[in-house]
Amino acid sequence: MNKFHTAIPPIQALWLVAGAATVLGVAWLLTRTLREIMAPAARPPRPEAGDLLVYGVVQDEHGQWHVIRHGHAPQPVDWTNPPRELLGHGFRAE
């Protein structure tokens, strides 16, 4: 006996919406799972640790700026005339 056709219209509509939501939810879960599985294959390989360029710019307690590069001592930078873009962002012309 088919109970769907004998149910009242709001219950029939609820079954249709629930069925569609279930199908969409399963499709979303499958898509997300496949994307997570395939993501490592799509990423470019990371460079070796010796190939990484690591540097930074720091200011000492006297206001002197230094460039720090991987494997080198800090080198002072003469910024008596800094670029205009940096003025007002913690940099000032001497």
C-alpha cells in the first residue's frame, strides 16, 4: 500500500523537500571529501629548507633599521630618505 499518495499535501511536500535535501547533502559531502583527498596532489611541492629565503626588517632601540637575512648578520639600512609610501606608517624622514 502506498502511503505517500494518501498523506495530506503538507506532508507530501515535506517528504519531497526532505528527499531533495538528503540528495543535496550527500552530494555536498562527497564533493568535499573528494576535494580533501585530492588537495595534496594539487598543491605545488614545497621547496627544500635550504632554498627558502627568510628575511625581516627590524628596528633597534636606537631607531636604526636592520635587514636580517638567513645565515647573515643583521645589516643596518640607511633610510634617511624613506619611500613616500612608508611615511606616516611608523617611518619618518630624518
